Amino acid sequence: MALGKCPVCEGKVSSAAEVCPRCGNTRFRVPTGRVISHECVFCGGGVPFFESNECPSCSGYSHRHYAELRDLRDGSLHLTLI
């Protein structure tokens, strides 16, 4: 089992822990500041982030934005809809 750090108290936390034993924190995923992908709401196609707002597959203009979160317990990356 890997040991990471708590973003609140910076104590050591097991990768399987759901609660920091030192301070009781339960939020270990912190934003990295990167938006990972766009997904067209109409067709589900991928839209390059900096190239265009228009979907190359269906010409739709509505997109989903995902933020990257890093879990400080084990270093894994996760996406969340923003």
C-alpha cells in the first residue's frame, strides 16, 4: 500500500484510507488546474480544447468540460465534470 499526504495537515495517509487519521479530512482529490477534454453534448465526439468550439463531427457548439483532479493518497488522476 502506498502512502500519500493529506492536503489539509500534510500527514501520511494510506492509499486505501477514506479518512485522515490525524485531522479527519475526507477530501484527498485536489484540482491540478487542467481541463482535460471536451465532449460534444449532441454526438459525444471529442472536441480539441484549443482548436475550435465547433465539434468536427456534427458542428455542434455545446460541450462538456472535465477538470483533472489528483488524488494525493496515491497520485492517481481523475476527471470530474465541471
